[in-house]
Amino acid sequence: MSEHTEDLVEIRHLKQYFPVSMGFFKTKPLKAVDDVSFNIRRGETLGLVGESGCGKTTVGRTILNLYKPTSGDIIYDGKPIKSKNDIREFRKKATMVFQDPYSSLNPRMTVSDIIGEPLDIHKLYGNAQERRERILELMGYVGLNSEHASRYAHEFSGGQRQRIGIARSLAVNPEFIVCDEPVSALDVSIQAQVINMFDELQEKLGLTYLFIAHDLLVVRHISDRIAVMYLGKMVELADAKEIYDHPQHPYSISLLSAVPVPDPKEARANKRIVLSGDIPSPLNAPSGCPFRTRCPHAQKQCAETMPELKEISPGHFAACHIL
């Protein structure tokens, strides 16, 4: 993990609200992502973690304009992405690996057509021979053989399907990939192989990742920095090692207390912090800090204002009134 200084992706005050019908022509905004700002440096992996429903997948999809942002700026390589033309150019440089390898591949297409589809859309080859060579090269990157090319997705295991999805995301020669829980649908034994493959591809092709996951052990292995989200807000951001060794936000502390420890002695000494109550609905989020209804340290000011994400030590940011 080298030092990265230059920002490749910058997200400023990103909001993604979905209107939800309340009957009688009334709608109410569901605040899936509510004022989130962060940056991803060139060549690094930023891990984005949080419980289901906290908005992390929406962040990834909104960055790639699969959802049109409600407000906020997405800046790629110093250039804001605004117009349709910007989005089209951006999609040649940024792609996505989806969570479910079962539903994200077309069952009627052969592997070669699935991987070749982005090449067709962006016209990235001169003739049929060039196209075929590029598809076989991409299959080689992810450990698939040339005889797999004429088979269909349903003939493969989950891990192999995810490899097909990864090869497809590499077809346009991207610089930036949003990995949306790419291993959560796979067996644990396969997860490590796929994560190591992401690491190798990053080294080989100089990729930058936003790696979304709810499993903190997975994120720790691959990330340079980790951002923690709760109910549409970012609550902590720091280097991966720093967040594991010194989590500051009460939510991050409780998340990390639930991570299994292989050493039985250490595991017994570890106190699991169980949060009271359920996650509030993003339709009726609490005032002030969204975590206050479950936080053991909540005070009066937590209900009044949302704490800003501030730097509490060099490179370590947290949004909490008591820090």
C-alpha cells in the first residue's frame, strides 16, 4: 500500500433523496444519502462500510450517475461531471462490479458477449479479430480459460461468475471501479481468492477502487482508508489500520466489537457492544445526529444539530459532538 496524494475522485455534499408516495398525492423524501463528502486518491482503495440500508450502495451508484444526484458535486480528475457528454466520457473511465453475480449477468449471452458488450458500446476495437483477442486478454486477467468464452453464465459457479463480471468491468480499460459488495454473495473460501485478485489487478493496471462492504474483515484486507456510514451520513473516515486500532465514533466502536477474533483468549477479553434499538427508517430519521437514538453517550445537543465531520487527529475524521 503506497502513499497516494493526488485525488482522482472528489465527492462534495452529495445528496440522494428518493420521493416516496404517502398517498393523496403527497410524497416524502427518503434521504438515502444526506450530505456526504469525501475524496479517493489515485491508486488507492477506499473501503465504505455500514449496516444494510445505510446508503453505501446508493453512494456508489450515484457517483457513476446510475442515479441522478439530488444535489452535490462529483469531480473526476479535477473536472466536475455535469452534462450528458461528461457522463458518457466518465463511463469509459469508471465502471462497477455488482453485488450479485447471479442477476447481473445476462443468461442469454455467452461469456464472450458479456465481456465484449462494453467494447461494442464504446467501439473499442477495429475488427472481429481484435475484439476476440481483447476478450481473451480480459479473461486471462481474471483467471478464466479461452474455452470458457463460448459458454453461458449459468454453467459457472458463483466465484467464476463474479470473475466474468470483473472482466466485463475491465473491458473499457477503466481507472476507477466501484465494487459494490463484490464478495458478499460468495462462499468464504472463494472470497479470499476474489479479493486477492482485486489486489493483483490494482497493482497490474493501476486501478482506484471504492470498495463497498458490510464485512469489516474484508474491507480491512483490501483498503488503504475506510469510511463508515450510518443512515445516509458519513460518521468516520481514517486509515484502515487507524480505524481498527483506534475507532473514535461510538458506531464504529460497536461495529468493530462485533468482528470475530481468531484468538480465543483475546475473544473472551473483547467486550461486544450491543446497540439498543433498531436502525431508524431513513424516512423518519432522528433530528440532529442520526445515531443518537442508539448511542450510549447521547446528550441534549446531539438531538439539536448534526455534528460535522471534523479532523480529530491527522487524517482521522469523525462526526460526533463528544469527541
